[in-house]
Amino acid sequence: MRRSPLFALLLILIAAPAFSDGGMWTFQEFPHALLKREHGTDVSPAWLDRVRTATIRLSNCTASFVSRDGLILTNHHCGAACLDEHSSKEHNLLAEGFLARTRDKELKCGTQIADVLMQMEDITAQVNAATQGLSDQAANDKRKATMTQLEQQCEQDGKKAKGGPFKCETVDLYEGGQYWMYKYHRYSDVRMVFAPERAIAAFGGDPDNFQFPRWDLDMSVLRAYGPDGKPAATPNFLSINPAGPQAGDLVFVSGHPGSTSRLLTVAELETQRDIILPRWLLRAAELRGRLIQFGKSSPEAARIVEDPLNTLENVIKVRRKLLDALLDERLMQAKRKDEAALRAQVAADPQLAQALGDPWASIAKAQQREEQLYLPYVWIEQGAGLGAGYPGKLFGYARTLVRAAAERTKPNTERLREYSDAALPRVEQRLVAPVPVYPELEKINLSFSLERMREWMGPDAPIVRQLLSHDSPDTLAAKLVDGTQLSDPAVRKRLWDGGAAAVDASTDPLIVLARSVDAEARAARKSYEDEVEAPETAAAEKIARARFKVFGTSEPPDANFTLRLNFGTVQGWQEGDHAVPPFTQLAQLYTRATGQDPFRVPEAWLSAKPALNMETRFNLSTNNDIVGGNSGSPLINAKGEIVGLMFDGNIHSIAGDYWFDPQLNRAVAVDPQIIFEGLRKVYKASELLSELGSK
Amino acid sequence: MRRSPLFALLLILIAAPAFSDGGMWTFQEFPHALLKREHGTDVSPAWLDRVRTATIRLSNCTASFVSRDGLILTNHHCGAACLDEHSSKEHNLLAEGFLARTRDKELKCGTQIADVLMQMEDITAQVNAATQGLSDQAANDKRKATMTQLEQQCEQDGKKAKGGPFKCETVDLYEGGQYWMYKYHRYSDVRMVFAPERAIAAFGGDPDNFQFPRWDLDMSVLRAYGPDGKPAATPNFLSINPAGPQAGDLVFVSGHPGSTSRLLTVAELETQRDIILPRWLLRAAELRGRLIQFGKSSPEAARIVEDPLNTLENVIKVRRKLLDALLDERLMQAKRKDEAALRAQVAADPQLAQALGDPWASIAKAQQREEQLYLPYVWIEQGAGLGAGYPGKLFGYARTLVRAAAERTKPNTERLREYSDAALPRVEQRLVAPVPVYPELEKINLSFSLERMREWMGPDAPIVRQLLSHDSPDTLAAKLVDGTQLSDPAVRKRLWDGGAAAVDASTDPLIVLARSVDAEARAARKSYEDEVEAPETAAAEKIARARFKVFGTSEPPDANFTLRLNFGTVQGWQEGDHAVPPFTQLAQLYTRATGQDPFRVPEAWLSAKPALNMETRFNLSTNNDIVGGNSGSPLINAKGEIVGLMFDGNIHSIAGDYWFDPQLNRAVAVDPQIIFEGLRKVYKASELLSELGSK
């Protein structure tokens, strides 16, 4: 855990929101004045519209349109699940890479989607009017029903709208300070066009993850198709500038940062530090160990665990660094000081103080309940004790079938939000997608889940006694996985179509399990929502009002996987006593290679080496403010050209969840130079190059 | 994480050291007055001498003599390594249990010893005189040299002393407030006589570990032999009272509590919370996952990992709960308050204040250095990155051979302390013992170590580049383990006997590795000792002086695996809204069983069931203040009879590392009733029963 200049700076920064290029701004409240002040330039509304409609939200990442025929550029790790889906014992597309030389060879990704944000509408007034005067719990329920109802109306209206039909989603900005309706155009048919070998896409693997200098060709190319089965027409695409950017260039990142916690209260940060992160990390570390060891048992096992393990290790690295940040007393002291300052400003305004009460105390109280309700919520409702946790699939299918069957019989606004009419098509797509299910992996995951639920909830917890009265975690996992038919998409489809009658009649052991724990799981959720979520939401809205009063919208809202734009420049940083330059070159890749994974250069790059320009720029760093979810985002210059493909940050960027450090926090991108050099000389992807407008 | 009454109490308790039966007292400063005040009785000097010389320190536990022929009673888990040593694919003594019906069938434990504390001599004046006026670093080195020299003298003198020869060990009490020379009689030949099946010894396994009520026959019986190969004569044994104790009885525990941290400063506790515990836990959790998954690969793999996994899971549970305790802000606030109070008392005494300076600040400063030096110290010097961590054996052998060869050429007082003349016989015993080495387990451990060192130190750390320039952790681990001959005890013996010449000439790949990292490892150690240990020790001595001035020896020193005696009574406790009674009965074992490990009753106990008295008391709880290291300790009544065999504590006892909570902290013992019922009716161990004085 490195400390140094970071925290001295923090103490200065925290006093007033000053960003120096930090800030994940919405397109509707983009800070033109700030951009002009800091960089002496501006972007036009047309520029913003074009960038917004060329930016794509994938299910797990960001991407952008790079040709008029729906061609999509994103990261390799964003398309990895699709490659995994199409892999088999005989053909491992993650390892071998993939190139469709003609469009009929492009591979459909079973669960991927591409959403483009077409319109944003402020619905704060409607949401607040609906909850006015209600208790925290009643307001929490009513707010959700209102969101469902507004989404339903929006999708109804959006069927014939320009750019429609729309998928409508309510968005909460500033922890409840604003509500918006975001209207997306959705492409549900997304196909794989090109991916390099994982060895070059993720050269350095987990050891180099969140490090810079780097040499990763972390790219894949997808294509959006329309409902007619033809490539989507996307005239609003962004073209890639093959030369890439220069040091010091002004650059923008358009994308969907997943989540930040910069506006959380100290009490909420303490819950992260004391309850949530350590417990999650301990579970994940053990699962990592089980998967690694399983992967050593055969080449096929190694293939099966590759993608889950990459995902898991990435999150472990992130959360470990988040815990380090929160364990640093200086960060917490700075957050306490910041909070005290805001509270003092509220106290100095008697009218505001009276209207707000003490929302900080309400949140602190909710944290105490969270600590008590956390175990049943995580293990039973979230299903971490039942195999629902990543990378398990089977219990999730069973839970979805059982829950959806019950929820679909209710009026739309009375359902759990994830089963509203607006959400159902996506639920069904994920449920019935023909993705592979590996029984060995499911057993490992389920046995692990059951064993740890017994550890954390104790062997005498009623649900543990119920499940393990005559079984060990291993024997029960084997019975369930060997006995279920839910790995067959056709079986899932039949149960989905059959609704409550089919699900209630099913004797599939996983359906039986999901039914048998449903009442207890729903009860754990209800307690959690009423006693943690409801008072937290009510209090957070009050704090948001206080912040608006003091700061207006001069600070951006926390990230929540909705579209944001931020700006910065291409630059390295000063790491202790040495300067890290902003670009790496191809030659260094070969120096760093050890011949062994994850530092192995794939065969194609070894044999092509004589033909390659060793000066080609490979990866680059900028001071854009991005976090997970921004993976695959286009790095854009002032002319609106793509000059990089974001795929990571440096190690300091992880603490970006809590604050942006302009001295150390750096984003990392693939340089277009290596993209074109690779496509041309290593992959000889002439059709793709031609579609990208290159010779 | 349960909070409740514990912390309210803490706030009261911390103000002044009040113990209510807590306290791990030395025999030389046993608080007779306190015992009399609280229990209206006392124990005589003769009682103390008898108990002390009947109490045994094993290498990992406590035990006691229970017959005049050297018979030793301890826990099953204290003898597990010995059972593991004698197990094979064909015979798993951990699973099957073991009974030597005649003495010639008793099994020699390769690395076990039995030490009995014969004399204690106060050497504070000598140690302090030697370090008087030196800088912290010079004092740290000089102190160690002085200890080595005093031990050498003590062993020389002890050769012909009554009760000798002596093994002499310097003991530091009150964090440097007192130094003592403890003189032990050592039995180096210890053999296994009896152990039940692990399924009954550790019924409930990891899920029930640190829980009560319990049903564990956690016992084994060993025997000490003299250098003549005959059973040791131990007329000072303690007899077991087959009836066990009654609720409310005054009871004593004599044993070797391993370590407590009750006198640490707040800065040191924060280091535990922020640096040491989370990092250790993350490593251990992953290793646990790897071992569990390996164990599923075959019955033989399951056997191989059984003992390492039990050990690892026990420590994980302990440290997880320790982290929970430290993460609770109320505990830390109480510790801060306690520290502030002591500092205020120092400040109020100008002469003392001037003499002490600010040792708390020195310790805080040393913590900052510790954070920086921690990674190389742990990964390289402690060898966590080289496979030296539990359960690896091979790198440890190589390190010992390389270090000992170099150290043995130096004068005794100039060596690393672990290679002093007094220490060498034990080093050699452990090195050359014919214990099994499992290549698969070594590879798992070594690959894991290398991979995590690369993660934590980074792929560009020089030692990582050196080791993994052309290898992955897996390929390097395979080369080293397949290439070494150190799993052969005869090879180790030859290298040991051959000294520096043989070790320097060796081309064994593990010896080569140990040599190649030795300079860097020693440098990491030196920095750590000079910049962390030296100022910490100097400052801790000053704080100890302050505590003596304020509290005298009315509070006991922190535990450090030296002999202690404490008293309490047989009692349960109030857990939330229900009372936990102090005894369990045999009948409940059969109710709790699920038929699956770890809740499986072994066959012998199922077939003997009709003959057994279901009312037999099984386990019991007391409010004695014990921690790990006390495992195997005798529970003794006022008459000096054994009335229980300590093997665990309840879940609240884990926080006993930081403080003793009289309301909730309970120790857990095996009741003599179940010991005799089992020996008589299940194991039909008539010879053993007769030696224990029973029919």
C-alpha cells in the first residue's frame, strides 16, 4: 500500500470540489465553461450529439460504432464471454482469437446487447410528487412503482418515436437529487467479428492488470444487427485516426463508468471498509484458489475456468485496492472533514437545517441495521450461499424462473422492479440464451457457496439445517447439478413459457430448491429494503438537496453505468522519483516476454515480428477520470475522431471510486497505431481494414 | 460480527485493570491474594510446584503427565502431525485412530518434544546493564547477543544441576519490562499411544470450531521417553478424576497460552488491522481454496491435505474474528482512551515523563516503516513467496541448511538467534526427522507462493524478475520440486553434517535458490530489525516502565507461549436471550449427526451406542482465560486433580487476544466422563485405563 503525495493532496482537494479534469459529466449538464477555462476550447451541441449516439452501452462495458454498417469497437475482455460461448474442447476462441472474413461467419453473442442513448428527460418532479409526505418505507415502495409506471408509459410512447422504439430506464443522479428517464435504442443481436489471441489482448494478465507501462491489444470488434437480421445502419459512427494522439492533446472519453462512491457518507464508507469489502474479498480469494486448482486438473478444465478466473481476479484486484484506500486513516479523516464542513453549512442555514433534520444520523443508523441484515441478504436473497454468485449459472436460472413465474401474475407496478414489463425481454434473453453450462464448475461453485454459508451463518442457522441435515456441501451440490435439466436452454424456455403452472409443477431439484427458499429470501430482501435501503434513500435525497444548495451542479453525480463524458490530456505521471512516459512501443513487448503465460507473446506475433515496425505505439495513458464500465470507451479528440480505446487505469485509478487524484490517477488506452499494425501485418484482416477506411 | 454487551463492558473494564478471573499469571508472581479475595481459598507453594512440573510444553501445545511412567494427556489436534507422519495411502491414522496396546507398539513422533519448566531466574538486571546507554539499534543487537550468551552459560551450568540438563530460554515479560531465564527439562523422544478417530475428536469440524455446545473427544495420549529409550519416570504426575467437575467449581488451567496483544499500543493494533491481518487472511483464504480443491481430486489427495487444512482453517477462523474485533470502532476507541489515560499519568509525573520521552510516538513511527518494509520481509525473509509458508516443507529445509551452514561458522553470540548453540539441537531434530514430504502439496504451495509474491511485490520487483524471467510459477515450482533431493532425510543429514563446504558445493535446485536469495533476504531482515523491531522494543520497554509505575504487577504480562496459571469456575454464559449451560451430554451427539463429514459419528461409536450411557458428560465450559497454545492444558481442581482437558474456546474467546471479557469469554474442555466412557466401552483400552488408575 503506497501512500505518499496522494493524501497530502487529498487534504487540499477535499475542501472544495475542484476537479482539474476529473469529473464524469452527463451530456445534458456538460460543463462547457469549465472546458473553455481549462483548455481554451469547447465542443458544440452537434459534437455532443454525434459522440453520444456513436457511444454504445454493452451489457458489461462501453463501445462505439466505427463504421456505417454497425461495426463496433470494444475491448477484448468485453467480448470474452461471447468468445467463451463459442468455444469448445476442440476450439478455444479465447486462446486462438477469431476473425470473420465474411459477414455470414460472424458469431452471434447469446446474451450481449448494444444500447444507444437517444433521449434524456428530467422526471425529478414526477418522482418527488409521488413520494411527497410518505414515510421512508412507503416512499421507497411508491418510488419504485412510479419508476415502473413511467418506464411503461415511456416505452409505450417510444414505439413510434423518432429513433425508437425505446428501452426506457429511470436514472437516479446525485443519490436521489435528480431522476431522469433515459431512452435507449437497443440492438439485441450483436455478433463477434474479430478478436486477437488472449495472450496479446491481455499480455501480462493479472500481474500487469492496472499497471502501466502496458502492452495489451485489448480489443475486439463486434457488429450490431437489426431485427431484420441485417447489419444495422449507423451513419453516426466515429472514424479511427490511425496515427493516434500526441502527448498533451486534449482528449475526451465517452462511456459508462460503472459506479463511484464519492458522495457516500462516512458511515457508508465505514460499512464498505468493515463489512462489505473484507467479507467479499475473503470469499473471492478462496473461490479464486478453487478455480485455479481446478484449472490445473486438465487442459479442458483450464479452458473452462479461464474467463471466470479473469473476471474474478480483476474484481479482486479492484476491491483489494479499495479496501487499502479505506483502511488509510488519512482518507477517512479527509472524508470526515468534508462531511463536517457540509454539515456546518447546513447548520448555518436554519431553514434548510429544519427541513433536512439529521440525514447523516439516519444513514448511520441504517448502517447498523445493514450489519445485522447483511448475512441473510447476501447468502439467501442474493443467493451467494446457493450458488447464484459468479460464475454459477444454474441456481440463477432456477431463481429467475421461480420469481418471474410469481411476479408476472401481478400488475406491472406491483412487481419486483427486475421483473417489470420493461425489464422482462432482457430477463428472457439471458435466461434462454444457448450458453454453455459446465457441470464441474457449477458443482465447485455450489459446494463452495453452501460451505461458506454454513461457515458465516453458522451450522445451526435454520436454512443451513434445512439444506445440510443429511448432506455435505459436496454431496448436495452433486445431487442438484446432476439432477437438474436447467442446463438445457429448451427446458428453460419451456418453463418460462409455461409460467407459474409449469414452474409450480416442476420437480427439477434446483426449481424445488429455489421454491423452498423463496419465502425466506423475499423476507430477507423486504427487511433490507425497508430498514436499510428506504431510510438511506430518504436521507441521501436530503443530503443531495444540501449539496445542490451549496455546490449546485458544479460537481458531477456519482457514476452509475449511465453515459458520461469527461476530458483530459494525454500524459504520463510522476511515480515517486521517476517519470512514467505516456506511450509504450511494440519493441518493449518482446523484451518483457518470458515465454510463459501470462507473459507469452502468441505465435502469430512472433512469426510476424520481422515485418513489424518496432516503434509502433502500443498503449498510452491520459488523465481522464474513468472507472470500470468505461472499458471499451472511445478516446476522442476535439475533432471527434477516435484516438484510443480505453481498457484500464493505472493502480492509482482504483481509488478513483472515492475521489479523483489529478497527480496520479491515469486512464490507459490501446493506441490506434498498434490496432492498425496488428490488423494489417499480423491478422491480415483486409476486409476489416477496408471497412475501417484504411488500406 | 456480533457486538452487544461486550463493548459496553469493555468501556468500563478498560479504565482500570480489573480481571474477574481473567489473567494469565506466571507461577513466580501468582496472585495469591486475588485468588483468596475472589474464591476464599489459596493454593500452596507445593501445589504450584507440583502442577508446574506436571505441565508440559509440546512444540505446538500444552500437555500434562498423567502417570508415573511418562504418560501424557493432550489434544488430538496436538498429536495430529504425529499421526499424519505415520499415515500412508493404506493406513490413515487420522481417520482410523490409533491404540498401542503394548509399549513396543508406541509410535515415535519425529518432530515432537516435551519440555517441563524446572526453574525461573530473573535476569532483567543483566540484560538492562548490557544495553544501557546504547542507541536503539545497537541495543537491539546487544540484547540478542546477551541473551545468547546467558543461555549458553545457563546450559553449561545446567548440565549437572538437579533436574537437569537444562534447555535454557530467555523470556521477555511485559514487552521488555522483565527478562527471565526459563530452564526446561526436555524430552526429545515422544511417542503416540492413543488417538481416537478424527471424526469424533473434531466432530463438527471447522463449522463447529470455536463453538459451544460441542461434542469433541479432542484427546490423544503420548508418552515421554528418556535418552535411554525407556519410558520417563514422572512421579509428579496429576491424576484424572473420572467424575469431572461440577458447575461452579473453582478450576485452574496450567499451560502455555501462545500470544496475546493486550498491551500493544493503538498504533500497533492499527498495523494489525490495516496491514497484517487483511493481507494474511487473503493469502490464507486462497490457499484454503487450492487445498480444498486439490483434496477433491482423489482419496489420497484428501488424506494429504487433511491435517494442513485443519490447521489452516483454524487460524483463518481466529484471525477473521481478530480482524472483526479490530474493525469495531468501539474497541479501538476504548484502547485509545486507555492509552490516553496512561499517557496522562506519565505526563503528571515530570521526572518519569522526562525519562521516557514519547515512546508512543516512536512506536507509531516504527509502524510507518513496518508498512514499507513489510512486503520484502514477509515474502523474501520469511519466505512466504518462496514456499516457506505452511504447509510447505522443502524450501524451509533449504533455507535452514544454507543459513545454518553460514551461521555455525560464527561465534555463538554473533549468530542469528535461531542458530545459537542452545537452539541448534532442535533445529537439527526438525531438519532430519523422517517426516513425509508430498511433492503435489509442495508444488501447490510453491506455485501459490511465487504467484502471490508476483502479485504483491509486482512483476517488476527484482526478485520476481530473477525467478520468473523464463518461467511461470507452475513451471518453476515443478522444476524445483521434481529436481530436489531434499525430501530425503538422509540427504538433509549429509548436507547438515557436511556444513558450509557441502552446502556451498550443492547443485540441488532448492539449495541453489535459497543461496541466491539469501543476501536479499538477510538485508530485508536487517532493515526490519533495525528500523521496526529495535525502536519498537526500546519504546515498549519504556511503556512497560510506565505501566509498572502505575499498575505494578497487578496486571499479568501478555502471553508468549511460556507457562501460566489462571483460575475461574465451571460455568456457561448468557448468549443474547438464552442461557448456554456448561455441560453437554453424549445423547446430543447422535442427534446432531448428519452422516456426512464433519458431522459424521464414526462407526465404532455407532456400534457401541447401545452400551453407552447417554447421560455421560461430553464437553464443558469455564470462564478461564486461555488462548491458542493452551490446547491440551489440564483443567485442575483445588485438590490438584485433572477435571478436564482444554481444547477450545467459544467464539467470544477469540477477542481474548485484545482483552478478557468475563461475561462472554469461555474456555472449552473435554470432560473426563467421556474420556473414560470412550476408553472403556468404545476402544476397550484396558491397559491404558489401568495405567490411568481406573478399572
